[in-house]
Amino acid sequence: MSADGAADSRAATLAEIRAGERFILVTHEHPDGDALGSLVAMHEVLLALGKDSVMFVAADEFPLPYEYRFFVFDGLVSQAPPDLDQRTVIFLDCGNIDRNPLDEVKGEGARIVNIDHHHDNTRFGLIDHVVEAASCTAEIVWDLMRELGVAPTPTIADALYVGLVTDTGKFMYENTGERAHVMAAELIAAGVDVNAIYRRLYEEMPYSKLELLALGLGNLSRHDDGRLTFTILHREDFHAADAEESYSEGLIDHLRSVRGTKVAAVARELLAPTQDGDGARKKKVSLRATDGEVDVSVIARAGGGGGHRQAAGFNTQLSETELVAFLREQVALQLGPLSQV
């Protein structure tokens, strides 16, 4: 989006928030730190403005990954409220309306404000405030909060900081700009305990997560002179480690750090069996790029998913062999055949 386009959508979003009375906030399925942080912060901002706000998170998303269980969800619903058609729906960090589990807002007539930073956002809202230059959706919420004259409470500050630190990879990803650090400084001044947030997110891990990490590293493979570093977590690995599905988070960072890697990929078999049985186990594939040479969102879209240039994902029922072949082919489409490298 151009600077003028972002300014126009910002003004329209602010006007919609100021004029509206009732809101429902939603985010994508399997919400991460940015999704949850943006959800909680925007809810608190609306309450501070005297608005009627509820947050929607599907019941099957709970329990959340252990690192996000400290969030307090006052005003949470897991079913569409009876007055849904009278509420403005604010989507947060959701690049595609189909990634939203609230089916009732996918039809005609919903008043949707789409707030996001994914460059491949499908612009499905009445208002699409998509700021691709933002480091995270929480940064956009922070900007709107400031313009609306709402001071960050401890709850808001913590939520926004979680969104910021997780989506920038602890301020290490290339989406980390000057504005991200300004935001961090303001939130710390508002009372964020940086060490406490860090420990909640990245330390105090269950031992079973470490066991799962060991199994994932044991399944590691490299392809095409190391351009693709891949691993898979089988359903049996989760059972052997007595691990929750969310415990696979963080494994991909170890793959991404290997010298020579252009794309790191982690596939994990979903624990719930599919209708097709074990012969077609559904997998969630996470992708990370190590530099600007490969846009992994292109690969994810080819697989039916999406995301950022450096972080993306998709679901598949390809076998492990088919999936690796697909990923190698997709990497080669962007880098060229290995003989040309």
C-alpha cells in the first residue's frame, strides 16, 4: 500500500472506531503472539473509549500455547453474539478472511475493518488498513491507540510488546525498523517488564518441549547443497515426548540458523486424524527465509497458504517425500537450478 493509501485507510479506520458503538474483534486461527497481543490491546483501547467490545476466539483454540496463557481475556466469546449484525467486525493480523473461524462474518453485509501488515492480505474489508511497512499488527494498533488519545495501561503495554517482540523475532528480523524500537521504548516507559515478558515467552519451557526439539533435530535433512533445511515431526514424536502441538514452535529457528540455509521448513503432523486416515496425515508446514533471496510467502501460496516474505506457512496432505520434492522445486523456481548457483 502506498503512503497515501495507508494515510487514507488510517483516517477511515479512526473514523469508524470513533463513530462505532459496538465491536467484535477476531483474528486468525491458531493465533500467535501478534494476533493475541493485538486482540487484547485493541479490546482494551475500545473499552477505554467507552465502547462495547467483545473478543472472539474459537473454543478449540484453548488451551493456548503455554507462553500466551498469561493473557487475561475479559470480554471473550467463543460463539457469535446474538447482536453480531449490529457490531463492527475488526479483523486483526488476518491476511485472508478464510483464516477466521467465525463463519458468520464471511457472508454479505458484515461491516469489516481489516487491520493487518501482511503484504499478501486479500483486502476483504469495507476498510482495509493494511500497512505492509509495519513490523507487526501490534504496531498498527499502537499507532491507532496514540491517535485516539488512549494511554497504554499495563495490560495494553504488555499485549502490544508481546506482539512486537514475537513478530520481529526478538528484534532480529528484517522487518525490525526504527519505529519498532520507538514503540518498544514507549511501552517500556509505560511499565513493560522486559525480563518478565522474555521469560514468559522464551524460558520456563516444559521439559517435554525440549524432548520434542530433540526428536525434531533427529529428523533433520538438508537438500540441494543446504539451500533447504527440513525436518518433520510425526504424530508419534508428539506422543513419545508427551508434547502439545504448540511445543513445535521455536524448532524452526534452529534450522534457520544453519549456515548456507536459504529456506528452513518444519512440517508437523496434526494430532487429530484426518478423514482419509493415516495414509494422508494432514501437516502444518512452517517456512522461514534467511535473507532476501527467497520469498517464502510465494511458496506458501503455492501450497494453499500465505504469510510474509520471510515467514509463512500452509497446510498439506502431501507425503513427506512429496512435500520435500515440492519445497525443493519451489526454492529452485526462485533461486534457479542448483547448477546455476
